[in-house]
Amino acid sequence: MSQNLRHCLKHRLPDIVAGAYGDAVIGAEREIGLERSVIPDVCPWTIDEALNGSLPA
């Protein structure tokens, strides 16, 4: 991966994660009937936790 692309992705990653999390929340609401009020408004994990595989099981 080029250095320029890596730099661009690094700066866009927070927005990408936020958008993906929002989509996942909508999917969870539809698929398993969760109420929005029980789901955190923002992703509860940091990008580093997600990338390093240190999310809770």
C-alpha cells in the first residue's frame, strides 16, 4: 500500500468506522429487534482495539 493511500485512510478511518457502526446499529435493530435506547450512540471500542483484535468475545 502506498504511503499516500495509508495516510489518507488513517485520517478517514474514524468517519468510516462511525458510518459502519451506524449501519450495524440499524441492522441490529431490524434483525433482532433491539431498541435504539439499549445500543450506545457511538462505537464503544477504539479503532486500535478493533484493529488489534482485542474486542470482547
